[in-house]
Amino acid sequence: MKLKLAFVCAALVLANATRAQGLFTNDPGAQFSAEQAQRGQAAYARACLSCHGAALEGTQFGTPLKGELFQSHWNTRTRAALSEKIRTTMPPGALGTVSGRAYTDIEAYILQTNGGAASASASSAAPASEGAPPGEPEPSGPPRRAGSFSWPAVQGRENDPIYKTAADARAAKLAAITPVTDAMLTNPSPSDWLIWRRTYGALGYSPLEQINRSNVRRLRTAWSWTLPESQNETTPLIHDGVLFVQSGPSVQALDAATGELLWQYWRTMPDEFDDGRRARAKTLALYGDKVFAGTPDGHVIALDARSGRVVWDQVLIARDGRPAAVGLQLSSGPIVAKGKVLIGVSLGVQNGGGCFIVGFDAETGKESWRFYTIARPGEPGGDTWNGAPLEERFGGGVWTAGSYDPELNLAYFGVANTYTSATLLEPRPGATGVTANDALYTNATLALRPETGTLVWHYQHHKRDVWDLDWVFEQTVVSMKVDGRARKLVVTGGKTAIFDAVDAATGAWVFSKDLGVQNVIASIDPVTGEKKVNPAVEPEKGQRKFLCPSNFGARNWPATALNPETHILYVPLMEANCADYIYAPGTPAQTAKGGVDMRFVPRVPPGYDFKFGHIAALDLQTRQVVWTHRQRMPIAGSALATGGGVLFNGDLDRYFSAYDQRTGKILWRTRLNAAPESTPVTYSANGRQYVAVVAGSGSAYAAGARPFAPEMLVPAAGVTLSVFELP
């Protein structure tokens, strides 16, 4: 533990001394096993000894964890409260580095050292419930897996005017948060950013115009905040002047104008998972008085927006009924529609047939429905997998948050590719050839009823994609004229940087636009939208083929932004991301385990000028690119457009820039501590407009892009939220 531990741990000994009698003698939750205490002694030596002493006697850096003072303080509380205190504050600066079991074992060792006796009937598992922070009443409701930080009550400070003023200000800020309603989500206040891309239609646009083309050059840092380590990709949400952000195993609430911490939820990871620092999630969701999040260990949780307390916690169950597997990922993040929390799931390739979208009741957390993105045998679309059994159907991940149209009452989700090409390309044992192999619902847009999960329509953008060229990204809902007729469209693009527009009500194809950085699709039928694959890139066993883009994609998760006034779509791209690939299918046994049978070797096309970063401004009404910005460094995150005529985006060389939406000219830029591999937002608090972005060099997309500019050096930086304002 670090030296700061002394200050945090001081709260453990704040009561008058009484005779030591053991800890929690009347608390049935204080049982522990001898095995736990033995493991706890070793874990304590690794994590706590340097500050608290070899015998828990305390040092100049850490308070005693045994004896009269310690016991007199904690015997007025519960084992669950002690557990929560330890798990949400220790080690300072390194939360998340101790596993859930290790925390439980250390607690058992502390109990034993303070006179507790091991119980033969005690479970070796972690406590099912943690209690309140010090000085607060025990929470009611369902058990929790981790605690939340709130402004701590400290004995002897109740009459301290400075302390009381600060505590009252935080309490007032939280108490002023109003419930988020359906009407707010449908028509959000310009001051707020309530959904991943601000609106249900996933525009990535704000009407705020205090920051505009004429003054953006004067932007300065308003405040910044260090976040727990993660692979980033996150998006802050803002409501009533409170900013909510997720990073790794933590969700935090901050004052949006000052950066003051209001509360923090921290999740302790089970031993079978990592500590959560390698996790990524693109968004939270707000609805009612709750904040919804997916967790690194495969749960969906609801937190009280005013305190961070857990309201409900639901584990997602794998296809065969087992608890959530280590391979399960919730990197998409949730949205809320019709009182349902909707979230897509990705699974590792070892989980055949396992990906799905799920709807939870926002109030209770009860699972309402589940839609599997890989069609089942005997169901609609089930005969499009070359006769393969379900356990040999892989992929269909949903790792981007959905969008929603309240008028049509349809939620839209993109679905990723299949992981195993041989399933679709090779004849089944005993078959004379390959049968239908479109592989529904991979690379498709799905339109679902949010109340029931019923599929209303689907449109498959790229059939039988065997190159990992997903169409899993944001589904932008836009109303505009097409050939003189008013239409409501869903616009989305895949890794090939081809964008399709389909009718939002029916899924009928309307038009496509190829941005010209791919060689996979040779032609698109102007009447039907049917795509014809270039014969030169078709797989042949053992034959080297040149593919643009590679499976990394000409575009990836960094989202587009659409200005609804001009109907210009701003698209972050990665140029010249090509590869030589070889199709080398494995054995049937390997295929059954989800083996990957395409081998990609990145290659830059001959004669290329080595400018990999690209932003394209596409006019959806004319279907013409009105300007492009090209640079050496690849783009890092999503685009943000504003009513002030400014476009914000960042690159892997740590620059966060503002562009003129009309021309693509850079108007302002600043260099951050790390690359802004995330989704920037803008909001207003106390009458001032702010722009916020999270920087943290950890996303998989950026890791794949950095080798294209090998001269770029990556700092050993953490994850930081930076907020900008005008003077």
C-alpha cells in the first residue's frame, strides 16, 4: 500500500477506547473459515503489512487494525460495513488491484486477529452483501457486490463549519437531480447529454453554440479528473449539472462545472476475472433516478443516481445456463427505451451461438427478453449457416450501443461478423457442397420492439462476411428528403466504409455510398442494393490475397456525427489499412472450438503517401463528400458536431482538435496526456458550455493503428477526463 493509506485509514480508529471483546460478536455475517484466515495472512503480507505492521499493530503510515480503539469503533457497526470500507478505499490509488477473494480473506485474518474464532460451517466465498459507508445507515433492498463512496461522516466534525458547508453543498447538488423521463430522452435539454450519442437517433450532435467557429480558438482547460485505469472508449453523461462516467470497475458522479467528486461506485472483481482495468465500455444509461452500467464481470447494474448505491444487480447467463463466462463482454453499454434497459453482448469465439441482445426491466432488473443474434436451427434465418449445428456458429457480437425511434417504437442494433470462415465456406461432413451461407444475423441491422425483443425487420448489409468486416456500429436515425420525398432512414456503415441507408420503418434499402477505401465489394446494384464481392479477394486455401481494408477496418468503433441541419455526416476513417491474407481452415475439431482461419499480415498499398488519419464530410442528400481532412496520425475516437459549427475529434498522437464543419480547417487543438480514445461530449452547466473528453491509451482499435506511425511514442499515462471552457 502507498503512503496515502495512513490518511485514509485514520477513519478506522475514531471512537473512545473500550475493553477489547472481539469484533462483531452478535453479527451472523462475521463468520469466517480457518482456510480464509490462513490465506488472508498471506494476502495481508503482500498488500497491507508495510503500512499496518506485521502484527496489525500500525505504523507511522497506517493505523492499527486490532485492539481496543479499532474494536470500539467497528463494534457499533457490522462486518458488511467494514467490508465495504476496505473494498472502496484500499489500497489508495490502486483500487481494483486486490481480488474479491483476497479482500474477503484479509477481512477474515483481521477478524481472527481481533479474537474471532473460525467456524467450520462458514463459507469460503465473499460476503453476499456489503453495507453502508461509515456514518451512514445500512441500506435496504437486495444484496450488493461492491460499495459506493459518499461524503464521509467523521466523528467530532459535525460542528466543523468548513466540513459542514462542503458536505451540505454536495448533498444539495445530488438532491437536485431530477428523474430522467421518456420525454427527456426523446427531446433532451440542450444542457444535458443523456445518451451515448446524446439523442435516441445517435446523431452525436449538440445544438449548443456558445462555443463556435469564431471563439473556439480561445478554449482552455476548465478542470480535469484522473479516472481508474481501463481500456477507455467511454462516454460521459450529463444531467442537471452532474457528470456520470465509467472507467474499468468504477462509476463516478462529478460536479459538471467544477469536477468535484460527488460519489463513486467501485466493483470488486471475482478471482476468475481480471481486476477490471482491461475492461472497456462505451456508455452508461440514465433513466428515472438510476444510472445503468455493464460491468467487467458480465453483470448489468442499476445505481441510485443521487448516492451510487446499488439498486439492482443482474448477472447475465450464458446460452447453456451457466453463470456469465469470462469471455462475456459488455463493451457496448446500455440504452433505455420504453422502460427497458437494452444492452448487447459479445462472447469469446469459444461460445458457439452465444451472442445476444437483452432487455431488463429498468425498475426491478428482471430480464424481460433475450434476442439471439445467431439464428437458431429451425427458426427464421436458421437455415443460413451451411447446415452447421448451433455450437459451430460463432460471432454475431453486439459491441456498440443501440439507437431508438420513439415514433416507430423500434430499437436498432448492429451485429458483427462470424468468427470462423470455414463454417460458411467448407462442405459439411457427408454433404456434396456448401448450402445457404448468408449467416444471419451477422453484419445486419436489427429493428426490435423494446418491450418484447420481437424482431420487426432486419437488413443484412454484407452477406457471408468471412473477412471480419463487421457492420456493428452506430445506427443513425435521420429524417431527410430522398429524391424529393421525405424519408426517415437508418444510416450505418461497416468496416469497409460503405454506408447504407435503409427505411427506418421497413428496413427496405434506399441508397449506399462507398467512400472509396476498399476492394472487397466490386459493385452495388442501384435498384436492389445487392453487393457483389470482388472475385479477386475470394478465399482460396493457402493462396495469398490482397484485401482492403484488413479485418482492422477502414472504420471501427469511433462513431460518426451528423448535423441534422445540413445532413452532413462526419466520418472518422483509417486509410491504407490493408493486408495480405491467407485462408487456412483448421480441422473440424478446431472449428468447433471457434478457431480463426484467416491469417492477416498488414500491408500498406504501393505508392501510398502514408497519411493514415482521415475525416470525411459526407452530404447524405447529395451523397457527395464535401471535404476531407487527411493527416499522418490515425484518428483516435468518435466525432462530435455542435450548433456552433464546430467539429471535435482526436488522434493517436494525443491531439484533441476543433474543425470548421464547413471546410475541415483546424481551428484549435490541444495535446492531452494520452490519446482521446473515447467519445467526446458537450454540455452546459451554470450557463457555461463545456466540452469533455476522456484520454487513455488503451483501446484495441488504437493498439492496432499505432504501428502505422511507428515514430509515435506512447506515454505511460493513465486515464484522464479533461473538460474545456471559454475564458
